[in-house]
Amino acid sequence: MNKKYDLTILIPGIRTSNWLRLYNSLKTSCKQYTWELVFVSPFDLPEEFKADENVRLIKDFGTIPRCVQKAVPFLNSDIFYLTVDDCYFSEDSIDYAVNLYKSKCNIKDVVSVSYGEGGNLMDSKYWTVAFHPDLNRLPGIPKNYKIANQCIINKECFIELGGFDCLTFEYMDKPIHDFMFRLQKSGGNIVHSDKHACIATWYPGEVGDHSPVHHAQVDHDEPIFIQMYLDPDILNRRVKIDYDNWKQSPAVWKRRFPFEIPSSYE
């Protein structure tokens, strides 16, 4: 029988050289609760993790939303924190966010965990639709809604609403907005955690390993998302979707792996 944890930190990622430092930072960020760390990746766990029972890898070669969707039913906790592998966590910040979740949230609610990108910290207004012109100009998105790109959420709630639309989107930004709008339409609330958990790196355009993400987001996902939410009635028809949609998405993300799958990130 699998051990049960208070929290799963779920990370779809490829940057294996970051993982040990990330793991060590989690030890100072989450001291009050038991946790497991689950990576979803095309690459194997580094040797340093082989003796750690609370670190697991689920192998997949597909898009980032597909990786998340595939993993969630197999998490050994009732709630999970969805985050990234290019950041390190500040002391006590995950404890703070989980405490907020336990005191303020029911099964339909999520905690939006504050983070920064490229050395910048975002204040609380960043996590609102009203702050973003590209969102608040779309008639299908209520102006009072919030966003939560990194979140703590109940596993069963995520599954019940169908999770991410893995058949429509390739990268995380637009499907997680879509999910949060569907969640709020269903009666869920987003509670903002104002303690920054981490500062992620950020590559512009095609710099570093960012090219597939850049083109997936800008060339593919964004036009579809805009067209979807130009419809003022979209959320009256689109709250729950089929959770198993990931099974019909390509097993290999060709934008990341156009020719063959390398044996390691390096």
C-alpha cells in the first residue's frame, strides 16, 4: 500500500540538473507537513534520489498539460501543489500556503501561490484578470475572476472538473487559465497567498530550451484561447470536460522532440 502524504509537489519538468537543489529547498519550505515530490518527465531520476521514498518519477514524452493530467490520479495525497522545476523554494512558504488552504478553502477552492519570474516579484494585483489587458478584453472572462498559475488544489476537484484540455492546448499558461475560470464558474474560489514561494527563471523567445514553449504558447495556444473566450457564453457551456482527454493527445510532443528523444537533458 502506498504511503499517504499531506501534500504532493507535482512538477512536469526536464531540467534534471536543477532537481536536487529544488528538493533540498523543499525541506526548508515545507516542515509542518509530510510531502512527496513527483516529477513527470521524459528523463530518469538522477541517482541522488534513488534512496528517497518520497520522490517519484512518472515518465511521459507528451505536452506539459498531458504530463500533469496523466499523473494526478496517482498522487498519494488529497491535495497537490503544481509548480515548475526551474525555481527554488523560500523557507516556510509552502507551509504558509498549505495553512492558508486548510483555514480558508473547501474542496472546490484553490490557493494561488505567489511566485516571481526572471528576478521579478509580482504583487497581489497581478493575480487578477483585471490586471491583464489580454484577459480582461475577452467577453467570455468575468472581470472579477482571479488567476492561479501555481496552485494548491484538491485532487478530486481537479479530476471532477476534467483538469486541463490536453487536446486543445500544448503549454500550461492557457489551459490553467481555462481551468481556473471553469472552477470559478462552478462555484470555486481562488485564495491568494501573498508569501512568495519561489522565483523561477525565465527565458525570452527562443533562448535556451524555451523555443518549444514559446512557439506552443504564442503560435498555437494563444489564438485558440482568444477565439474560445471571445464567446461571452463560453463558460455557460464549458465547466466540466472529459478528464481522459489526455489519452487522445500525442504520446510524444513533437514540438519538443521533432526527431528523436534524447537520453538526458544534457
